[in-house]
Amino acid sequence: MERQEGSGERQQSQSGEKSNQEKIALSEVIKNRFEFAVEFSKKFPNLTLIAKGANTYIFSEKSAFICDKGTNSLAKAGSGDVLAGLCVSLLAQGYSAKNAALTSVYAHAVAGVTENNFRGRGQELGFNIGISQRTKDYDISFTEPYFMGRRLSAGTDLFMTEQDYEDEASYDTSSKGGRVRFGWNYTDDFYHYARYTLSKNEVNHVKSYASEFVKAEEGSSTASVIGETFVYDKRDNAINTKEGYYLSFGNDFAGIGGDEKYNKFDAKAYKFYTLADYYTFKLFATGGYIAGYSGENVRLSDRYYLGGQTLRGFQFAGIGARDKLTKDALGGNWMMYSGVEMTFPIGLDELGIKGRTFWDLGMLGKPDNFDSQKIDYSSKVRSSIECGK
């Protein structure tokens, strides 16, 4: 624990460590980690507290922040030492305790290296690790922006993805494969992308108490997918958007070889506008539909799930069809998700961190092999509202 002049102290805590410090049962801390963190911050208001986990909570200067870019793997021994090292290095550079905590927590969860001028020819070579609340993505990519001297980009990717559904549906998924992609512009704002993906997908780590619908899909399959996406982008800035709109429509067709057979459609629409140069409003709507063919059902890993980062305020995969007996989430073959969001400054613009308030709405459809005797399902619209940071 260290003190940063003028900003209070920093306390980085794992559940087991905190349990030992306060002589509370470890199981209670894990079950109610957020509540214990709140109480801890009330007792020690001058501390900056980092409660590490799949969702990491940061309490500092009477404000609370959540980083949802992590996974359960961050609970492993040693990962806290890495996070503590990042915090110490930023404190030594003169960061305040709050800014050091926010920056190091985010950097701890997401990492990547990209060379935008490979061989001095404008080519892009990237190695990226993306970690979100339940997903770990590893990707090596290469892009030639002017393939054959034309206004045509071409690229290839090698990827590995791991998705954690153990808490929600008693299984994990993994995907390994490669992709070839092309993209071209019809105008400065209108783009067309085409791709071919070959991957081996697996439903694994299925628990003995898992739903019969989950157990039936344990094992691996091969997906051979051709797809395309049309994008019309009128945003003033792709990263820090203040004005404009964005539209996209995509289609993926699986079945040119491989085991999986489905047709999938996705659409997105975003609208942005800013008041008084500070308050940016975002209106958005997304939708998707997937259907199997030739007698094949849509696999668990290809279905839609809502909750967590999609339909915020609900747990990951928190809405939709569930096994009545095991309560495992089974996903759905269609979804609709929309809402409105406002971002505003909180004094951390140099870190790219802003305050946010939102209203989300969403619906999730039924999965294949729906059986009302065994599966709970409601078609009601779900919504959530959050005000604050």
C-alpha cells in the first residue's frame, strides 16, 4: 500500500487477501464482492481501492468506476502482482492514485501491438490480445491497404477465441481458425467488405450438472463461412464521435464445407449529436437473425445472447431462454437491442474516460428445439437505466 501526495492511499485487494484482512469468510467476500468493496471504501474514504475480478471495481475520491474488460482468469495467483506493478510504475511517474488505478486496471485487461507502416509500405501488421468480461481474443493480422495497386484492401487473420459461459450456462466455447478478407470503397463514406473464415469451434468444459441441451452439443465442429458487410459511415470521428451517423448490414453463410449450416443477418444503426461541446448523445439500434438449414440446428456458440455489455444492467446472458431445471442460459436465434446514451466529461479526458448515463432496451428470441415443458422463455422487452459514472 502506497501513498500518493495529495490523493490519498491506494489499496489493491484480491478477495482472499481482503478476507484475511477483515477476518470474513472468503465465500462471503466472493459472493458479495461489490458490497464489501463499498463498505471498505466507506470505512477508509482516503484510500483508492481496486477490487480485482472479472469486473474490477475502483473506488476513489468518493467516486466508483467499473472495468468490465476482464475475465475470471484475473483471479489467478500472480495477476494481482502484475496489476500492482502497473499501479506503482504510474504512481512513480506522478499520476494521482485515482488516475493510476484507472489506467493500470484498463491496461491490465487489454493489450496489443500494431505496426501501421510495416516494411515502409503502409502495410499493417498486428498482434492483439482483447479481453472482455467473458471473452479472450488472440489475433495476428496482416493488411495490405492497396492490394495490386488499387483502392482495395486485402488481409488475413489467425485467431483464437475463448468464451466463458460457466457461470451462466455451465460450459465454455473455443474457436481457432483463419480468415481472408477484402474491402473496397464505393465512395469516401460507403464501404463493402467480404471475407472467408475457416474455424474449428468447440463446446467444452461442460459441467456434470449442465442442461441436457448443453450436453447434447458438447464437442467440436468445423465452420466454413463466407460473408459480407456494407457500411455507410458519416461520423466526424470514428473514435471520439460527436456528430454524424453509422449504418451497417452484414450476412454470413455457413455450409461451404464444414459441419455447420446457417444463414445469419446483422444490422446496426447509430446516430450522434453533441450539445454545448460537452454532452454527446448516442441513439442506437441493432438487430440480428440466424437460422439453420438442411435439417441443422444453430449451435449454442452461434446464437445471440443479451446482458453484460449488450443490454447493460443485466448479467451476461442474463435474459432469454433458460433450462427450467438447471437455469442454464440457452441463447436465442434472433435479437433486438437499442437505446440512448449520453457521455459527459469527468476531468479524465486525457485518459479517454468519460461519465455515462444510458437507457437500454432489448429482446431475445427462442433457440432451436424449444420445448416449453423444459425451457423458460419470455418475449417481453427488457430495459435498464443507469445514471452516473
